[in-house]
Amino acid sequence: MNTPIDKHDTDLATLIEAARGPIRDARAFAHLVDQHQAMIYGLIHASSGDWSEAQDLTQEVFLKAWQKLTTLREPERFAPWLRQIARTVTLDSIRRRTPISEARDDIAAEDAPERDVSREQTAQAINDAITRLSTPQRSAIVLFHLRGLNYAEIASALDEPIGTIRSHLSRGRRKLKEALRGRDLVAPLEELAMTTELPADFTDQVVRFITAAGAVWNWQPNPAEEGQTFGSPGELNTADTLLKGEPRLAEADIYAAAVVADVATITRLLEHDPGLADRPGGPRNWPPLLYLCFSQYLREHEDLGTQAVEAADVLLRAGANASAKFQFDKWGNNGTCLYGAARVLGNLPLTERIIDAGQDWDIEAHLYHAPSARDVAFMDAMAAGGMPTDRLSYLLRRMLDFENHAMVVWFLAHGADPNDRHPSSGTEETNLHWAIKRGRRADTVDAIIRAGGDVNAKMSATASIWPTIPGETPLGLATRFNDQAVMDLLERHGAEPVSLDQTGTFIAACAAGDAKRAATLGKDLGGVGALAPHDLEAITHVAQRGNLVGVETMLESGFSARQTGWSEFSALAHAAWMGHARVVELLLDHGADADREQSLSVARWAYDGDYINPEGDYDRTFQLLQTA
């Protein structure tokens, strides 16, 4: 038998145990009331808007809590449990006080003679349907449509994220619609958000909202232009601010609905015009499914992942093209629904839906981007869905552009050839060459070797991506970069000793930070100005590796801090991509400031797309680039 508490004993667990024990100590419960009364009173008033009513409902909440206290399984969850009771009590009060038939004149318009039920019957049917909703859905519907609270106010009142509130509203509206159709009634609630007068600049706001909430990357809009612009990601803060001020933006058209996966709005619009499912439009002239798959809003609001799948299902059933694409550069590279679902959103069920819908594996550059998926589960789905396996060796090369050991192992385990020499490179270099050229870690290089990579394979031609020296071996590349861990690894696996030419020896001395030797070799060469263009690019590769002493020695030897290399990225951009903050700072100190915007753009692209170096210092990198 429990013992009544001492007046000084106010520990939460002790109070709850005393209050719900066999004796039901009322003094203990009074302490609980004192500790939580202000919180409950404030929560109720935020929803009811009436001080007097809030006092009455607060008393009702604690009465119910006293009656149900024995059902509380986790005493430490008392406050959330109490808030849930408060929400239920408040919503029940609102529903009793505000009948549906009086809440909105447009719920059951009197000028609709075709209806075979009365206004009162319609209102009662809606009331009944709302009662059958889950508590979160009922809360959102009542507060939004009957009390007129906006999303931010509802989120505050219910202590939920705005994205979750949108989900509750969407699901609740859909269930109401289904329930009312069963009675041969029209479900008006889904229309309520658009019934009042729209602001004069509403159309402009819609465009701003879709642009801000939409594509994660602002790709080059004119493929005829030189290069490609990665740009900034969608401005999520701007989108959230716009949506808080005008919730109807997300329901304005199918493209706005797609970027937030508003299933109810998408369903309603398709019922009126099924052709919208695959019709290009909006500020990017994309079909809705592309807006959904590349949505910055959905990427950041991960709680809407299931809703995104539901929205895609609705679009696909209505005829959306799973192979929808957009070209983002002059070379024909395409952004596809599969890429967006797998890489941008990281949504595996959505990825599987796109694959099951029969997306086209032959889209130009489509497979090239497929291995950019976040983890092996996505590649498993692609393999199961019919991804052509005859190009896995080529895809491995794309994967080696990024630091993802597990994915490289996946490709090797599924048959990718580590000695594949893809002709498009013009060098006949192997995937092992490429891994070393792109600066992959020793464990990844080791995996390639153990899968059969030829440590003595030689390049046979020159090309535009440095260094592509005829006859160069993997060990020769590692030596030029002074990648000691990889050099040791290759030698252990039987790599033959290398003898670099005069230029290669100079670059290796620079990369090793041997300033004295580099100065002598550079003088013998006639200075950096005598180097071939592809040799001048060496600093970009050394910068990408985060080799601070190597970059410093190269700068002292005459290499330019603004030198460009692969994809016309500067040395600063290469360092920023990998989050090598100390190298970024060094290059900025040596005049690379003019490349700051490009570097910031590339770093944002890498960070927001998870194309990052796991060991990079991106916070410091962004700070340096933003304040330079």
C-alpha cells in the first residue's frame, strides 16, 4: 500500500504514484495540477481564444486526467499525455459550440437544388465524418476549417511541425471526401481553403513559392550556354514563410501541390482534368512528377515521405510519365524522376514506384547518374527493377567520382570490371586509374585491387582530364599526387617501380611539400610557365585531396591560385567541394577570391546533394567563402 506523500516531496514519479495508488492521494494530484496548470491553460486558450472558456476547459482537463491517471503507463510522459487530453477536450468543445452548418456558409450552399438532402442533413453527415477521423486529423480539420487558424497557429497549438499538420489536413480531407461520397453528398471541406478572396499578387506568390520549394538545384536553364551552373538549392525558409502567410499557395495548382505532395489537391485537380498528370507547366515548365521528385520541400520535410509516395501513386495512375526528364547542360545530361527520387529525396519506396512504373533505362546520361543514389538499398532496387547490367563497369567509374566505399563494393560485387577501359575517356585508363585520379581513399582502392584491378595497367593516350600520360600506371599517378597510403598499398600488391619524367618529378616534389627540391626542378624546367596546360591543372587535384603543404609549395613554385581543371572548376572550387577548409583559406589568401562565387555554388551543391567528403569541414568552408 502506498503512503501519502510528504508536503515537501514533489518528485514527478512520486506524485503520480501517490495520486494513482490505492489511496488516490488528492494532495499529490494537486501538486501535479500546480506544476502543469499554466501550460494547459495556455494551450487551451491558444485554440479557443476565450479566457473564460479556457478556465472551464482547464478544469475539465484535470478532471479527466484524475479519472484516467491509472492508465498512464510512463510517468515521465505525463506532460505530453496531459497535453493530448487538453487537445481532445478543446476540440470537442469547439465542435459542440460550432456546428459545421454554421461554420462556413459555403459548406452546403442553399443555391444547389440538385442536392437531394437538406442543409441540416449535410452538416450532420460532415459532423459524423469528422468524428470518425483520427484525433490528429480531426484536430487539424477543426482548427483550420472551423476556427480559421493558419498552419503556424495549428502547429503551435498541437505542438507538431508544419509539415505534419499539412499531412493531417491532406489525409483528413481525403477521408472526409470518401465518407461523404458514400452518402451521395459533396465533400465541401477540401474546397474551403480557396473560397475567400485571393490577394492581388497571388499568382506571383505561387511562382515564388514553387521556385523556392521546388528543385533542389537550379540547373543551367539554357543548355546552349557554356558549362553548367549548379546554383543554390531551393530557398526552403522562403517557401515556409510564404506558406505560413498564405496556406492556399500549396493548393493553387498541381505544380504547387506536387512540391509539397498535397495528395488531396492533386486528386481533386486530376478529377477535373486527368491530362494535368503529365502536362508541363509552372515556373520550370516541368510535369508535376518532376516537381515532386526534385522537391527541396519534401527533401527537408522527411515526415512527408509516405505522403510523397501517395502523391506519386495518384499521378502515375492518372498517366504521369515515370521517365519525365529535363536537360540541365549542353552535353545532354538529364535530371530524371528516378534520379530525383533516389538521390535528391532519398526516398526508397518512391524510387521503387518510379521503377515499377516502367521508367526508361535508355535515357541519355540516365544511368550515368543512377549510382549517385544514397546507399546500396537504392541500387538493389534498381538492379531488381531491370537496370541493364552490361554497363555496371561504366557506372562504377561514375561512383568513383564520390567518396562512398560501400557503393563501390556493391558495384564490384555485382560484376563491375575494375579493369574496364571506357573509350569515351580517350585514355583507355582503368577504373583503378580513375579511383586514384579522383582521390579515393586507400580502402576503396584496396577493394578494387582485391576485385582484380591490375596494379600495373597503363594508359595509352592523352585526354583533357589531367593527368593522362601515355604509359602511366596507377602507382605513377599516386606518386605524382604524393598519395603515400595508396603508394604503399600498390607496392604491397606488386606494383612495379615507376620512373617519372622531369615534369612528373617536379609535380611530385611539390605535392610532397619538398620546397627545396621543387625549386631546383622547377628552375631546370624553365619555371611553371613552361608546363603544358594539363600539367598546370595538377594544383586542382592536389587541392581536391586537401594536401595543404602540397598546395602551398605549388603556389610558392608559381602555380596559379585560380587555375582551373576538371569541369572548368578552379582549385578553390575543388577544395571547397571536398570541404578542405584550410586549403580554401590558403587559396583565398593567394588571390582566389574571384572564384569565390563558383566555389560557394559547388560547395552548396555538394553539401545539399550529399556529394561530400565525410571528413570535410563544411561549416568552416562556407564561413570562409561567405566572408571572403
